[in-house]
Amino acid sequence: MPGTLVVTGDAAADRLVNNDPLALMIAMLLDQQIAIELAFMGPARLAERLGGSLDTATIAAMNPDDFAEIARTKPALHRFPAAMGGRIQEMARHIVDVYDGDAGAIWRRVRRAEVLADRLSAVPGYGPEKIKIFTAVLAKRFDRRPQGWESVAGPFADDELRSVADMDSLEALTALRERRRAMKAAGKAKTD
């Protein structure tokens, strides 16, 4: 089932992350230390640079220097393009080795959220908070709700605007930014 994320302001880029599991995983990986919409534009930019599509095995097998150059091409995929390019390749290699190149197999047919969390924790670049947010994204935007997902997602499971999991419109993105500014001014974290 396609997702309902609206993040970038670019219909094609949003469509890619809503329909391609690898694109979604790359976007979530890039979603650190840059604006959300830039992170979620990353898969579309990468696909364009790779001839129009994303292929896990191709990304995994590329020469790291060549891939770093693709990540650096302006506009860069991230503010740290070489490092994030390396992480994308590590993630792709993991997906090839463990899931035969099928990123969606990480969550497809998973019935318990603890299993999903364990699988995501093995993905290079996915730490505890990213696992919570990704679980919430799958539940809220892709209707993938394994038993116990709320527990795994923690505060990101609620109805507050906290993360990309709550992005169903560009207005939601604006509201999220305003909420984060107010919380930062009050000395609070996004999980408060």
C-alpha cells in the first residue's frame, strides 16, 4: 500500500518515498542534521543520478568513491555527503545480504513490533530514535501496524506533531517547525 507522506513540496519526490521502500529507508537515513524536506528529496535526486531508479544491489556494489561523488553532486544529498553516501551504501549492503535486496522485506509480514525494532536496529545508521520514528511512519503513513507498534514508537505514536510520521501536508510541516521552535525556546525535546 502506498504511503501518505507529504514532505517535499515535489509530488514526484513524495510519490517515490511513498511507493519505493528503499527510497523511504534512504530518506529516513538522511533525515538528520538537515531539513526534513531535503532528506526526503534525497532519494529522488539519487534516483535521477543513477539513471532514473533506485536499485539496492547497484548501490551496494558501486565503488565508494564514485558513490561519494554522486552524493556530493550539487545539490548534495546531505550536508555531509561523503559520510552519508557511505551510510547509504552500508545500508544497501545490509539489505542485499539479509533481505536479498528487498528493503520492504524488513517490515512486510512482521506481526510484532519488537521484531520490526530488532530488524531496524541491525540496519546501519538506524539508532533508537530513528527506529521509533520509522515505526510511527509505517503505522501512521503506510497502515503497517504490527502488534505493539505504539510501545516501540513511544511518544511518536501519539497525535502530537513530532516528526515526519505526522507529515500528511505541507501545512503539517510548517506547524511542526513552529512547534519545534517553541519547544526549543522552552528547553524541551521533540519527545516531550
